[in-house]
Amino acid sequence: MSEVEVKESIVLALPITAGTIVTFTPFSLPLHSTSTPFNSIHTEFELLDMKDLRNYSLLHHNTFGIDARCRRFVEIETVEEAQRLPSVLKADDRPLMVIGGGSNLLLTKDFEGTVLHAAIRGTEANVADDGSVLLRVGSGETWDDIVALCVERGWYGAENLSLIPGEVGATAVQNIGAYGAEVASIIYNVEAVEIATGRLVSFRPHECGYGYRQSRFKQEWHGQYLITHVTYLLQTTFVPHLDYGNLRERFTASSQKPTPQALRQAIIDIRREKLPDPLVEGNAGSFFVNPVVSREKSEELLLDYPAMPHYDAEGKVKIPAGWLIEQCGWKGRSLGRAGVHGRQALVLVNRGGATGADIVALCEAIRHDVKEKFGIDIHPEVNIV
Ligand SMILES: Cc1cc2nc3c(=O)[nH]c(=O)nc-3n(C[C@H](O)[C@H](O)[C@H](O)COP(=O)(O)OP(=O)(O)OC[C@H]3O[C@@H](n4cnc5c(N)ncnc54)[C@H](O)[C@@H]3O)c2cc1C
């Protein structure tokens, strides 16, 4: 684990020789009018005014739309506020839970502890003569606003990750991925504050243990760090990546050129066709992880289900959980106020007024049926709290 001063890591570790600093203050998108320039960090703690609330409803902090409360809610807007956490948090404020936009979260009950939300805003870009761009972003920025900004400015590498809900901090925890891209491949470094000590740390991607939707932040470092900034390494040269889903066919059929804007729009359109909008129908995207089974198990299943989709996964076989759920007849069905989305069986939805327990009951009913029919255990991808 490397540990460096945050400001130094940015200045000293740049892989580029000549660069131009471009600072956006305020951010050019409407949601960012409160952004703080990174170069105006205060040291006077008395100037800070941390949002600190008791018995707070998390209804607007989770995309499932579950109305659960937490005992204490602390919102951190600057690195200095994050560094003050050891003195702000008392022993009886625990357990702690760090959240971003709550788009991978299912709350099943009130949280008898403290929720920390990093609302650190702002962007800073360093564009080099060789076409590489280092974009340092506050962890509380909305991820898709950043993708939109990149496409608008001509900084490429993030466009296939368009419209994934959530905030920048979580991208580095979740290793978000879609349409053949994973954010780990464009992460340059992750800056964080160790919650217990207030110590600043900075990690390069090889230290973060990235794998499929995995990182050390989700595993052995879980709950230890509050991510404050993520720096992405982008390029001014555009190379379209169309080899996933039906992207290539879409462009071939329409004879449209896959410009960066067109590619982003195509991905947005496909996602909107397939996935429910959390503002309309609460959900957390893919609810289950796609199971990986042995070759023998897959061959056995293929005898009974020759049309079963399956993909090579490092010597084993990955089977889409959505297909398994659909085969069990769950697609579009409901159990009480919880349901399975009609166009994508991997997505569980809040049909209106569902509790976390309703969603969990549906999850368990589906897991039971998949196990009974296929002999496969499927597990939730979503954090169930
Ligand atoms: C409709 C829909 C579609 C989706 N599609 C995709 C997809 O295509 N690909 C994909 O990968 N995901 C997808 N997701 C899942 C989700 O968007 C991602 O997991 C996202 O990164 C979660 O971001 P968040 O800010 O909401 O994080 P949260 O759900 O709030 O938190 C996720 C994790 O990150 C941690 N965390 C958050 N912020 C910080 C921080 N500042 N410091 C330390 N830890 C932090 C939390 O503790 C938690 O462990 C989808 C979700 C929805 C609702």
C-alpha cells in the first residue's frame, strides 16, 4: 500500500511531460453550482460547516426508494472535513456505513449507526501534449455528469460507461462496468481518508485489487476509507469500442458514424430501453451476480437446456443469472409490492411502497427456484443492509 500526500501524488506522479491545467469552477453542468476548486483548500477547521443530522430518512439516498432511517447522517464536503472524522465520530456512533448515491444498496431496516456521505465536488483536468488527460474528480460528483463532460470536452475512455447511476467515489469501489468497459482500466489513482485516523492516502489501481465488480474497498478495506477524489486517465484520441451487446449492429443498420456523442447516445438509448428508471420504479440495477459453474456442471445443464447462454470464465463457465430467473418464470412477476422487471429479469423493482423486507422475500423466492430447477446458487450483487 502506498501512502503519499494527496497534492504531491497529483503533481509528482503525472506520467506526462508538458501539460495545461484546466480548472472548471464552477462546473459547467447545472447540478454543480456548488463545486469547490481543488486549489482553494482551507485549513481553518472552524470555517467548516459539516451537515450532521439525527434520525435522518435515507429515502432520497437509495435508488430502491426505501424509507429507512439512520441514527446519524454526516455529509462531508471537503477533504478537511473528512480528516476531522476521528474527532467528530464518537464510539456510540458506530456502526458506520459510507454511501454514495445508494444505487447498489438495499436497506432492509433502520440503520442503527452513522451514515457517511462524501459530497466532495469539483473537477480538475491536466491535458498533455501527447493527448493524455488526467481528470481529477471529487467523489460526490454524479458519475454520468462526468462521462457527459468528458464526451463534450473530447476526453475519451469513459463513454461506454454512460448512464450508470451513482457517484464518482463508488466507481472506484465497485469497479463499474458496462458495454465491454471497466472503470479500473481508466483509473489513475484513488485518494481517500482513513476514517479511523484522518490520514490521507492515495492508491494506484494495481493496489486496489480490481476484478469483475470487485475491489479491496469492497473486501478487506470495507468501511475503512472515505474516498475523496478519483483521477481518471483519458485520451484525446477516440477509439470506439463497439464489440459488446448490439452496438455494432445498431451503427451498421443506421449507417450512422460511431462518433463519441453518437456512441454515448446509443448506449443511453439501449440502457433506457432495457432498464427501469429508478425515479419511476425503484431498483438497484442487476440484483444478482452471474454465477460461475464448473465445466462439468455446464455440460450437464446443456444436455437439458441446449439453448442456455454460457460464456468462458477462466476455465469455468459463466451463466447469465437473468436467463436462469426467466426460465423459472419470474420475469415480469411480482411478489407483493416487489417485482421482477418485465424486460430484464436480473433487475428487481419496487412496484410502489415496497419495504426492504419485501425485496428480500422476492430475492429468496427466486434463489430457491433457481436452486431447485438448476442446482445453482445465485447471490445478490447489491449491498443488503
Ligand atoms: C438502473 C441501474 C443500472 C445500473 N447499471 C450498472 C451497470 O451497468 N454497471 C455497473 O457496474 N453498475 C450498475 N449499477 C449499479 C450502481 O450504479 C453502481 O454500483 C454504482 O457505482 C453505485 O454508485 P453509488 O454512488 O450509488 O454507490 P452506493 O450504492 O451508495 O455504494 C456502493 C459502494 O461504494 C461505497 N462507497 C460509495 N461512495 C464511497 C466513498 N466516497 N468512499 C468510500 N466508499 C464509498 C459504499 O460503501 C458501497 O460499498 C446500476 C444501478 C442501477 C440503479
